[in-house]
Amino acid sequence: MVVSAGRWHGPNLRAAIASTFYGDLGIEETDIFVSDGAKCDISRLQLLFGSNVKMAVQDPSYPAYVDSSVIMGQTDLFQKDIEQYGNIEYMRCTPENGFFPDLSTVSKTDIIFFCSPNNPTGSVASRDQLMQLVQFAKDNGSIIVYDSAYAMYISDDCPQSIFEIPGAKEVAIETSSFSKYAGFTGVRLGWTVIPKELLFSDGFPVAKDFNRIVCTCFNGSSNIAQAGGLACLSSEGLKAMKDVIGFYKENSEIIIDTFASLGFNVYGGKNAPYVWVHFPGRSSWDVFAEILEKTHLVTTPGSGFGPGGEGFIRVSAFGHRGNVLEACKRLKQLYK
Ligand SMILES: *Cc1c(COP(=O)(O)O)cnc(C)c1O
């Protein structure tokens, strides 16, 4: 097969993403930027926003949002307490508020990072909650960066895309990935949606600026990865992704049952591959060390995801069934 240099003549991955994930939501293939992953796009979005902006993040949340903000210089590093960082607003998400922030206490920011289902808590936002979020962004002139890396794990009746919310196209960017659907963490393939309706306050389309950044800092994801992505979006590929997601969610159930039977309060897992376990009054790192030393299992200390994660650990369901069962057996011995 002869392929001319620098041009991809295969079927259009952007069109396949638009029709698979945004079928009747009015998102077009020209609104989609194919990338080498959501994490990379989060940093490129930070380049777009620059250093002179204020951010809000769920607390706890995926560390890339805060860390890329710090790298961009959006924070006041001379303030020692991370919760006091000048330009980052931590939106506390705890069992008490159902893991959805009380927006009436959140100050106005330029950008709001929001991930649902959330990593690490595994909680998913309802339609009503996302409507509140979109309204909040409209009222404040904010842009939401909505991370939907786990949307296909949703089994409750909750939106899989922010663009299911009326009016979201004027206030939201959505970033997503093949990493957690098809084991593409090493292959590297994701996408970001910037609707043409999303405008800066001077009326200039955000997508045009992002296109300039993508074309300057990145030359597109490899043809090989894109061909893999297209295979994932064929009917056979979609079935394979659903099956593997179903398998990981069975792992989540096994992990939830194990901790619940030991008397712990357990969250997440139902719409996500992560189980969020509460150890009230204990430090996340102490619990992490105890589990590592006594059972040789690796968990993730919740405080690594923000101050609101203190006292929790995140348990991942990404594993072989035999290993998950063995891990649960050891945890039962430790905490019986
Ligand atoms: C894993 C993960 C990503 C990263 O995805 P890549 O496409 O592999 O860069 C982004 N967001 C969240 C919330 C994740 O957990």
C-alpha cells in the first residue's frame, strides 16, 4: 500500500468519534481534536489558558489539573498550605455532599476542571448536578474542562457527556481517552471536543486558538494509534470495549463487597473502575503503608489527589480476576 508522506488517507477517526460518542448531541467532526491522550491535552489546554487565570478543581481530583496549573505558574508558590494556593479553588467533594461541590460556596474562576465519573472517588454526577454546573459556569463566564475518561463506565442514568446538558456547548470543553476503555495507556490516543459555539469574551472561537496550539506543539497522533482507535469504534471493537469495562466493573463489585463486609464505608466502583475506601481518622499514607507491608498490595493514598482525599485510599479494579480475588483474600485477613 502506498501512503503519501504526512497524510492519513484512512477512514476519519474524528467522524467516528463524533458519531459514536456524540451521535445526536450536535457535535461535529470538525469540533474534535484527536490527540495522544487526555493528559497531554490537559497540558495543551493550560497553554491555551496561560498563567493569568484562576482555576477550580474537585477536591480530590486527578492530579494533572493542579500540577499543570502549578507548572503554568497559576499558583502562588510562596504560600505553604496547598489549600491557600492563590489561584486554585478546591471544591471539596466528600460523602457528606454526595461528592458534588456546594457551588454556592465556590468563588468565580475562569476555568473549572470537572471529571465524572471522578478519579479517584468513582462518583458520577447526575443530570441535575451537571445542569447546576453549566449554569454556574454561565453565570460566572467560566469555561468548564470536562474530563469524561470514564464515561463508558456509567451504568446509572447519568450523562456520559457534558454536551447532554442544554447550553453546555457555549461553556464547555470535553476531553476523553481510549486509555481506560481499550487499554490504550501505552498506545496513546484520546480526543478533545471544543464546540464552535464556545467563544472567548471578545467573541473569538476558542477552537481556533486551540488549533494553533495543537499545530504548533504537536503534529497529531500516529496513524497506527488512529487505526487502532478506528478498530475500537467498529461494532466488534465497541463490543470488546463494553466487555472489558464490564469485566473491570465486576472486579469493582468484588472489591466493594470485600471492604463492606469488613465494616468499611466504601464509595465509587459502581460507575467507575475505582473504589474509594474510608479509614476515618487515619492518614492515607499510614493506611497505604500498612496494606503494602502486611499484604504486599499497592493501593493509592487518597491525600495524593488533594487535601479532601485524606483518610481515604483508592483501590483500582484494573487487574486480572485471580489477582483481585487474591488481594481481597489478603485484605480480609488483615482487617478481619
Ligand atoms: C487516566 C486518566 C486520564 C489520562 O488519559 P490519557 O489519555 O492516557 O492521557 C485523564 N483523565 C483522567 C481522569 C484519568 O484518570
